[in-house]
Amino acid sequence: MQVGGGDLQRLRQLNSLSSIRVLRAAPGPLTLTELATLTGLSRNSVIEVVGDLHELGWITDVEPAPGSLGRPAKRYRFRTDAGHVLGVDVGVHKVLAVITDLAGRTVSSGRVAVDARTTRDERLEAVWRAVEAALVASGLSARDLWGVTVGSIGVVNREGVVTRVESLPDWAGVDLIGHLGQRLSCPITVENDSKLAALAEQRLGIASGVRDLVYLHAGRRPGAALILSGRLHHGFSGASGEVGLMEMTGWRTMAAHLERSPAARGATPEDAAGLVFTAARAGDPEALEAVNAYAHQLALGTAAMVLTLDPELVVLGGGFSRSADVLLPALRRALEPHCLRVPEIRPSTLGEECVALGAACLALEHVDDHFFSSDGSISRPAAPQRLA
Amino acid sequence: MQVGGGDLQRLRQLNSLSSIRVLRAAPGPLTLTELATLTGLSRNSVIEVVGDLHELGWITDVEPAPGSLGRPAKRYRFRTDAGHVLGVDVGVHKVLAVITDLAGRTVSSGRVAVDARTTRDERLEAVWRAVEAALVASGLSARDLWGVTVGSIGVVNREGVVTRVESLPDWAGVDLIGHLGQRLSCPITVENDSKLAALAEQRLGIASGVRDLVYLHAGRRPGAALILSGRLHHGFSGASGEVGLMEMTGWRTMAAHLERSPAARGATPEDAAGLVFTAARAGDPEALEAVNAYAHQLALGTAAMVLTLDPELVVLGGGFSRSADVLLPALRRALEPHCLRVPEIRPSTLGEECVALGAACLALEHVDDHFFSSDGSISRPAAPQRLA
């Protein structure tokens, strides 16, 4: 068989690609022999690939374990600290920025408290302060970031613009990419916060490895998001998971079941749910009734999604998932009459960092899409430039 | 760079793979030069690959156009008749078997009329007769088939067993793979009929190239199916698209709006809808009211799916789609109050062959998955054996 120069270059890239994939997925460092076995490459090819990847800064060699007998073989591991990404959660009550390495492990974070009365400009300023804090805490500069994803409340379209938001009147139309692009030159994406929370649970949390799931944001304003075939389902205009807009689900008004419960007497709407869940946990009949009424309505929208998609799993997330011990059994009971098969329901485990972590996961996905591009080439992203 | 024997073999397979993909996708035959440009391979590699593929029977050379000046370059095309697949639609009123080539073009078909009183054994016997008829019409034998997919009414699980069916009491539990495997040795799969109709519309029909769509089976027993990211969405237990089981959609009883209309007076339930649509088309107010009532309920289940998925497109299929001129505008109006964005709605174009064609499409997908397997090897499927 004849092999031309272009073919050789292509083969070398393909070999590097499969080696990187194997090294990233490996639970520990690998020897040349192990890498050759796992990639199916010849030993000579592996030696060459390892040299290339070392030069690019993608892998590092690991000291042999002390006390090894004989002459221990060199071992190599993927350098998860070769690059970093930034995930930001812009919510009603907080802005949280998280910096992770290429394995999605949190390196640092910065947090700024805001509230429903914070104006758009103030909230955007809070984003900068949270990002600066995360950078300071990590010892990195903005030009070290390989990708940024921002999670926002509201419906976010393919261009990253918030097209519809109920809880913050002045937030619709905000252009977060344009805003962040003033000071960051790496790729920036924006996505709805519940969608990112769902992604975080599938990559780092309770839904690890599940291909199809429905994520419920159970809270005062319930929402939902979908992971399908292992990827976040955005929808044609970003408006997937909005089944709660159907009046027959009652999602837009169902928090009243908790807020009007005698168990929440005198509390603010924000504090009502916690009091009711606590009382229900202690066996208070009126509180249990309120939880059941909330669960009944949550089940209507959930059943519509479950019957549409027949997912493997439902993840119960959102603020109310802290009371999953009370809410989850009530939800399961309420789903029974509607569903052919009630899927497994698991409570979210990532807590209030889930949106920022999901944002970092999506940024990592885009970094991967860039590296492992369809032309088979591998490249370090161009060093980001601070524009302003 | 050193290249070992295993690497060379691998490179050759990858080159064959990319050449096959390019030749299959090309609108016409390609010259060696064109193939080299489109694959990025060297001319020498392309010559070698073309020799390999010729030997396997995958490609053929095409006579130069008469009247070409000079010495015309040889041109090659993918042989779509190198293999065939079988798609079967097992419905309440008919069994239809269709044989297609590797491009999904129908070569022959066989059809047997059945009805709701046909027993399970009689229906299975009708499947054989339809398949035999299609084989006879094509001049092929069972061992020429590379793959078979059967579309059945009811919920079909991952093992290909019908787990739930409302319209044929003795059909639940039928093992079509076991039955067909008695006489066919190629891979056999079974899938729900509406799901296959959806796939057909996306591969061959009105939804060509659309990645995310909701397919509505509008008929006396409405149903739905989903194409997500360009692939059929089966669901964890095969029960996706079953939103009509929610009582609040009214899908299980909505045909009564048409059957009880004065415009259908005296007609059987089977004939009622046609009469009502005809009367509505002529402007009969009572018939229009009945169509609007049906559309209103169809919209409830459709809106639940649209708000869940935010698809690019809704396809209006099923028997009632023959009256799309009347039904589609009514459905669009009924969706408006529920949806953030009413997706484009298009009527199905494939008619009553859609399930059998979709079955052939799924069989072709499995043939592709086999050929272009993840290890990069290309092989002709083993010649199927007639077992009985």
C-alpha cells in the first residue's frame, strides 16, 4: 500500500486523537505498553504520539511508585490542569462563578449576593465581580480561560439572548455574550439555568451516565430540562422543558398550596415552603396535605413529559429538593395514576452550585468539540486575549 | 514516522470508510480525482481503495457520457442494489411488506388485507404471505435480505415484544422476532408503527433533514412519535409519544367528536370522520364544529409535547392527514393559546406505505451501523441462511 505525506499527517492526528481519549478516560496513569494495547497502535506509533502530546502540554509523566522492583516503566497521564473553563450562574438571589479544570473539578469560585430588586446593570456588574473573585482565588488570569458558559434564568435562544423571563422584569433581551465579550476573548455561550443544572447532574451528579432524563426544578417557580442521548436538549428556540406553561398543569400557581398552608402562617412566601416541609416531616396533617397538593400538580407536568419521552430517570432538583425525603414519595404516588411506567426518581445531589457546575460542563463540552473537531486535528486553543 | 503493519491495515480501512461515505452521499458518479478531493486522500490511496470496494461489490464503474471529448476519466458510483432490506407494516387492516435497495428505494411490495377480527395466528400467517409476495415480485430470495424491520401496532419494548396494545386484544405479547427468525436469518427488529411512520417522513418524506420533530398520528386512535437529533426516539421501555394516555388530553375519546356529529349520521365509526371532513370542507357549520372539537383535543396533547421539546416541526400524519386541508388550520389555531411558539406543521406525504417504508429505513440504519462499526472495519454481512 502506498502512503502519501498527507495521509501520514492524517494518520498521526488520528493516533494522537485516540491516545488522548484513552488517557483522559483512564482512571490512572498508563504505561506505553498499556496505551498501545488500549489504542491498538504499534509501540513505535505510541512513542511518537506521546512525544507530540508532551510537547503540546497535554500529558505529563508520572513518577513510578516508590519501592517498585526492577526498572519500572514510565507512566503517562492526561494533564487535567492544562486548561481551565469558567461557569457562571446568574440567578435571582446570587451570582456564582466557578473555575474548573479540564476534568470538571472545581478549582475556585466567587460569589456575589443579589436579589429580585437588583437592576440589570447592577446584576451585570455583579457578574464581573464574581468572575474576578474566582480568577483571583485560582491565581489565573482571564487569558487562561479556554471557554465560558453563563447560566441565566429565563428562556435563552440559540444566539444566547434571554428572550423571556418572568421573575426579573428588566432581564429579558440581555446580551450576556456581548457584555462578557468586552473583557473575555475565549468562546462564550449562554444557556438556561435549569438546563445547566440537568447537565451537571448527568455529568457530575446523581444521573451520572444516564442517557435520557427529565430534570425537575422543584421550587416556587417550577421548571424542567431534558438530557436526551446524553446531551442537553436545547430545543429549536431554547424553550424546551416549558410544559409548566400549560394551564392544565397548574405549575404557575402551584406554590400557593404551600404558601397558603396553615403551617406557613405569618411567613414570607420565600420562607413558607421550608416551614411546610418541616411540619410535614413531623407529621402535621395540614402540612402533608399542602405537600400532596403541590406534588399532585408537579406530577401533572411531569407525567406529560414522562409520557412524551419515556425517560430512564427523573431527577428532583431545585430548592425544594432539599426536602426530597417528604416531596419525592408524594411525587411518586401522584405520578402512578398517570404513567404506564413511573421512572426511577432520584433527588439532586449537587446543591446550589449545580447551575455553575453545569455551565462549566457545557464550556468543557465546547472545548472538546473544538479539540476533537471533525477534521481530526488537535490543537490548543489560541491564547485568549483581554480585549478591554 | 514509523508505520507498523496493523496501522497500515487500519489506515486502509479508514480510507475505505471515508470513500464509501463520499460515494454514497454523492448525487452522481465520481472520478478518481473528485474522490481524492472529497476524501482528502492521495490519488494512489484512492486507486487502491476503489480496487478494494470494487472487489467487495460495493461500487461499479459508469460508462462515460457518449460524445465526451478527449479520453474521458472513469467514474464510479455506489451500488445501491448491492443489497436489499425488508420493511413490514403489521396493522389492524393490512399487512404490507416492502423491499427496498440500500438507498431506500422501493423495489417491490406485497400486501394482504386483514381486519380487527383476524386472530393472532392468522395475522402472523398474513405476514408470511405478504413477505413471500414481496420476494416473488422482486425476484430475490430470503437469503438476499440484509435486514428486516417489522412495524407493529402497540407499545414495543427493547426486546421487540409488543407489551401493550388497545385495538387488538390477542396481539399483546406477540414475539415477532422469534416468529420471523424461523425462516429469516438476517438481523430482525420490531418497532411501533407510528415511530416508523415518523422515521419515514424524516428520511424520505415531508420532514427530510429536520433534526427534531413531533409526528402526530391523527386518526380514530391518535398517537405520536418523536425524532430527536435526527434519530428515532424509542424511550426507555418503548413507550415514548404516549402523552395521549393522560386523561386531560382526551385523546382516548376524542374521535367521538367526529362520530357523533350530525354530518356522520348513520355512518359506521370507520366512515364517520371522512364524511365529517368532507362536510366541513363544504362549509357545514356542525361539521366544522366537530372538526374544531377534535382539533382542540389533539392540540392539548400536541402542546404538551411541543412545550416539552420545542421541536422544529410537527408532522400531521395518520389517516386523518388526508383531510389536512381542513384539520391542519384547525389544529394550528387550537395550538396558539398554549404554545410560546407554534412550530411549523406539515401534512404527511408518504400515505399508507409510510410504516413499511419507515421499517425499511430502520433496517437500513442497522445495516449501516453494522458496516460502519466503531472498529472502523467494513464487511459485507454474512450471507443469510434460510433456517426453516
